[in-house]
Amino acid sequence: MTIRRNAILIFTVLALAAVSAVGVNFVSAQKSDAPGTVRATPTPTPAEDDEIIKIDTEVVNVLFTAQDRNRRLLTDLKQSDVRILENGAPQEVVAFSRQVDLPLSLAIVIDTSISQERTLPEEKAAAISFIESVVRPKMDEVSIVSFTGETTLEQGMTNNLTRLRRAVDRVQFVPPSGYVGGGVIAGTPPISGDNQMVAGSTAIWDAIWVTSDEVLGPAPEKTRRAIILLSDGMNTSGRKKLDDAVQAALKAEAIIYSIGIGDNFYSGVDKGSLNKISERTGGRAYFPRDERELRDAFKQIQEEMRSQYLIAYEPSDQKRDGSYRKIEIQLTNQAMVRDKVKVTHRQGYFAKTGANK
């Protein structure tokens, strides 16, 4: 991955991120904190019950939610109500608890392509309201990412509300060369202007991939990691595919919540893609029709992140071969099965690599 740094503002959050050879650009818009300072990692506080566990043998931690047929979150599940399988084989649970107070590491990823020109102001207002109601000082942290054909880090991980508001305010639609409005581009973009060639395009999967790898990947242990994606889901450029984005999110243990917002003047919203990337990572997709529903979507995301369960197990297959393992949580409580309770969780993980211990 190529990381292009601003000559003045050093991108301290991603200084330790891995660099690979694929051409996904991540432009740093602003530092995480004030010049000359090093941001301290927030100290996680205990969850309501057990914290996510970390021991030498490989233990898989899976966060999940349960909702009834009316989409109300269930808060009284017991370990005996569920069982967990890996690649179809039942696993022995070593920890089960309700998690309501785990620190959050969030990335709000905002589409600023041509199709978002008219909806962006409402998206920004709702994002600021969400940040102000969710972020707890010294506990949670949020980053702001914008993207078109390339991805820009507007603000690295911080719990400073002032910096976060300013970062969201900076997010804007920048018309490509020759843009005259209404999706119409007149003339030909400059031959030497790579940025102009991608300015009006949308590389959603590149943005998710690089955010998972470089922003949420280095996040502290024992945090709940999530991406909130605001986009119409119409991927028109980039090198990554949806599967690449899903794999990067799973490796970062990040849930993706999609908020599908589109302009019917263009192509509307690709609900299929947004549903797919959210469901495969354990999140949900929302499709608000107006500003009120947009704010409701943010509120539901907040409630869901505070109403999750942790189930942990030591895999019967302890090979550290980097393979993908499918996860399935099944209801064993037949009353819940009859009531059509829905359990939402990530659909798999990648085993660690290296010698077995």
C-alpha cells in the first residue's frame, strides 16, 4: 500500500502501519493530535462482566447481537441459549458475557463522490450528532475518513470532540475538473492530473480495505472496532473488490455498519452490496429515506454497539495456518427459534500464522 503524507502534517497514527505494493492511496489530511505531542492510548475500563480475553493459546472472541421479530435487542440471553460452531464443528465455550461498556474504536467513512453532492450536508450533521452522543472521554476514540477514487484520513483516532467536529466540517464534495453540476463533466480532465481522473469516482472497497488495515488494525486491544460507512454503495473505481474489503475488516475484527444514502438523480443505492458487506462482518445496513431516518439509523447503531454479547472459545483446530474459518452461532433455545430471534455476528475469521504453541 502506498501512503502519501502531507509535507507539513505528519500522519502519526499510521506511522507503524504496514506498507504493501498495491496502489491504494491514503492521503493524510490532519494529525491525530497537536504538534509535538504523542497521544496516549485510552485505558480500557472493565466491561459489565468479563473483558475480552487474551491468552497464549488461540482463543476466538465473537461479539454478537440478538433481536426479536420486531428488531428489538434482547438483553437477557444466557450461555445455554446458544452454541457456536467453527467450520460446522461445535466448539467448547470458555467465556460468555454481555458487553455494554467496552471501549469503542470507530472509523466514520464518508463517500464524497459526485453522487453524494446533494446529500452530504445531512450526512455530516447526523455524523456530528452521533459523535457527540457516543464518544466518552478517555474511553472511546473515533477517526474520520473521506473517499472518492482515493481515500483521505481527515482525522486520526482521537476522543477530542473539537477535532472530530472540525474534521467532519472539512469533509466536502470537491468537483472534478470540468464539472458543471448535475453529474455532468464538460471537457477533458488534465492529462497529468491523476487526482482529477479519480475525483468524481467512487472506490468504496479500497476505502474499507485501507481503513481496516491502517486505522482500525493498530487500534488498542480490548476495544470494540467498527466502521460506519456512509455511501450509496456504487463502487465505480479502485483496485480492491468487495471480498477484499470483507477480509480486511475481519482481520481487523471490525464490524461494518452501512448507511445507504443515494441520490435518485443518479443510480440510487446498491442495497445488495451494502447488505453483503455488513452482514459478512456482523453489522447491519440501513437505508434512510430522509434526515429523520438518517438520525434514527445512527441512534440504532449506537444502541446496538452497547447491547452486544461476547462468546469466546478455544478452537478445536489449533493449527496456525492462516486459513479462513467459518463461524456460526445457533440458537438452542427453542422458544427463541419459534419467535424468530435473529443472531448477528461476523461470519468467520482468519487463523493466526506461525508455529503452534
